[in-house]
Amino acid sequence: MRRKKKHPSKLQFFVGFFAIVAALAVVRHLPSGTDDAQNATIAAPLKSTGHRILSVPSYRDAFPDAQDVQIVAAERWGVRPVKNRDDAEKRKKELVYVGESPYYHVDRLSNSIPYLVPRAAILLQDIGQAFYDSLYVKSVPLNKIIVTSVLRSMDDVAHLQRHNLNATERSCHLFGTTFDICYNRYHPVSQPVRDDTLKWVLSEVLRDKREEGRCYVKYEVKQGCFHLTVR
């Protein structure tokens, strides 16, 4: 014969219910101790932190690496200079295409072609990504850096020398180790930023990469760019 399931009486139900309520009230008012910080961490939403923008004290002082310094690294890490664009097309086993990236924008190039040695291509990608990350944590609208010059052939250099006094015959751009990043124009992703904010953030990123020993940087006033060579 099956036994009947015994249900609690009304009195037992109310006694149990109020006991649970009382226990919860006691737990709620207990001091949380070290759990407070942990709970705050769990509850905190993911968001940008609004870090301060510090820039560098002086662009000239922070980025002084001239041609005589950069050419040594270019000759060490670079390819044999290409004669012209046809020659460059034959050297793609030594060079990496850098014409497209989610982290930087390449300008329309008239006196260079979008190729770098792998070491320099990784540096450019890392700078673009670090710039993105820095904009996010500083609550600045996302913009891409703009690359204005990359690998130059000997023909390109000869053509530039007719119009640009800074274009030396032994240009670092000949070796695929060097690129220029514009500091007065940026490629908007979310919305444009019209003051020097982006330049300040970019200078922080480049200073960090330079101090890490990854590149040489020259602040080019007339050309409106940072001139970089990988180390």
C-alpha cells in the first residue's frame, strides 16, 4: 500500500518562511570585509577609463633621430635598394605588403610603394594598434593614423630630389625599413577630432616604442610627419 505524502501544516510553513527571511536579513547586514573590493570588481561595467593625455614635453627633443642615426639601422635591417618599380615587383619575397590594415590608413602614394621588410611591417601594425588602444582608454573618438610614405625606389628618390631638399640620395626609404606617419591629418573611424589631441596621443605611442628600442623617430616640421626607421 502506498503511503500518503505528508504535507507541512500552515503553522510549520509560516514558521519556516519567517526563519528564512530573518536569516537573509542577518546575512545582508553582516560586514563584507575583503569581499567588497572583489564584488566591486565583478559589478563594474567594462568601459574606457578616461586616462589623461600627457603628450611629450617637446617633439624635437623626444624625436631627434636624424638621417645619420636612422641610415645605420636601415642598412642593417633592410633590403638592397630597388632600382625602380619593376625591380620592386621582383623582390616581394623580401617585402611585405602594407597597403591595407584595420589599424592604419595608407595615403595615395605618388613617390613610394606600400611595401616594408617584415620587421618594419610588424612595427607599423603595432603602432597603429597601440594608437587605437590609447584612444579608447582616453575616451577619444577612434581615428586611424595615416601613412604617407613607405618604400622608395632609386627612381623615386631621384624624382623627389628635384622638389624636396630633405630627400637625400641615400634615403632610408630605399631599404624598406622606414615609413612616415602624418601628424596633422588622421582617418576618422567614429568621428573627426579637430584639435591637437590625436597628435598628443600619437606622440605618446611613438615615445613608448622608441624607448622600447624598437625604432628611431624624427620629428619632421616641414613635412608634417614623424619619420620612423625600425631597429
